[in-house]
Amino acid sequence: MASLKALRRRLRSVNNTRQITKAMKMVAAAKLRRAQNRAISARPYSLRMGRMVQSLASRVEGRENLPELLAGRPDGNRVELVICTADRGLCGSFNSSVIRAVRVRIAELQKNGMTVSLTFLGRKGNDVLKRQYGDMVRKVHFGLARHLNFRFVEEHVTADLLQSYQEGKFDACFLVFNTFQSAMQQVVTWRQLIPAPVDKAEAEANSGGSDLYEPSEEELLDELLPRNVSVQIHQALVESEASEHGARMSAMDSAVRNANEMIRKLNTTYNRTRQAFITKELMEIIGGAESLKG
């Protein structure tokens, strides 16, 4: 049976943990509201940009001298994965779900004879995956939450990706991140960045179109394709930020409830142990008194 001193020490420890997790839950809830509003407000622009690129791409499919960000490199076998995770842990399965999806995708690509390289947007993904795929890591960006604006993403993340693509370090690029659904639910999402995906059905529907563009579709795509990469990465980052805060709030809420339950059980054990010690002492006193009478 544990001593009363050990139980009191354990109770203080669990109570301190409960206070910390409760504070983290409140901070995450406050940050979640701002991050959720940012993610939701950015979605329409990201969606419309993607549709615009799809529409233009469907009209020029099959033409010669297309932008390389659209035409791609059909014979290429090098794939870049851009992985969005958090810089910190204590957010439930937020990081681990993305990491599991990346491991599955790497295995599939390698099985098909592809060479894989990795870019991390967030420290935790790199901390875990570098143990197994350290030779694949090309770039690590962290601290992005402090600079989560479109211009910073365009000048640092997108510029690095496009330069590496032009230098031939990879032939295709895919982005993975958590899409925010609610504080309780985040969905791992894959998105192709390079080359820009083309909707075949829309391409066929527009094949006989007579609309004219000034400047031409190719010139518009030269301008829009790099910007679309920035837009999709920025959208992924704001979705990931909202998902992180939602996952952390849920995880800390579970931790607080578990701490409450543990404190209740420890209090019960402490009271029973204390009662047992008191009963034992009373019996010893009574026994001593009886022996003196005898």
C-alpha cells in the first residue's frame, strides 16, 4: 500500500498537470477562432484560382510550347513531397496522421521506381521522418506561424520550390496537409502542385470553344501558374494552422478530463489509506490499553 506522503505527492503532480493542460486548452481555443476565420476566408480565393487555372489549362491542352509548370516532364521520375506539420507536439494525432500518409505515399512511389525528395513546412514532420528518410530531406521551413501571410509564402517557400524545379531537382510536386473540418475532425489532404492538374472532362468540353483571350491563354498561364502554387501552399498552411489548434484543444480537453478522473481515484485511495492508518493506530492504542489493564 502506498504511503500517504507518496499519494499527496502524486496528487500535487497530477493537479499541476491539469492546470497546465487546462491553460493550453484555453490558449488553443482562443487561437482556433482566429485561425478558423483565416482558413475559411481564404478558401474562396484558393478555389477560384484553382478553377481559373483549370479552365485555362483545359483550353490549351495539346498545344505546343506550353509552360513547363503545366506541361510537366512526362519522362521524369523525381517527386517532391511538401509536408505540412506543426512545429510543436501535444496536438493529438494531428502530426502523426500526416506522417503516416507520407510513409504510405513514399512506399508507393519507390515501388514504382520514383526518386523522392522531401520539403517540410513545420519542424515535427522533419524530426520524425528524418530518422528513416534523412537522405531524402531537401528543405525544412519552420516558424511559419509567425509569418503566415501570402507574401512571405511566395518569397520563401514558393520561390525555393520553383527554383529547385527549374534546376531539375524534381519533376513533380505534391502537397500534403490537414484540412480543417472542425475542432474534432481534420482530414489529411493531398494536392498536386507541379505540374498543374488538368480536368480531362473540362478539356473536352472546351475543345471547341471560341472564346478569345487577350493576352493569350499561354501568357496568362505563365503569370497564374506560379501564383497558383503560392495560393495553394498558403491555403494549406492556414488550414493546417486551424487544424493544429483544433487538435490541440481537443487533446488538452481529453487530458483535463483524464486528470480529473485520476485525481478522483487518487483522492479515494488517499482517503481509504488514511482511514486504514487511523484504524490501525486506534487498534494499537486500544491493544496497548488492554495490555496495561491486564
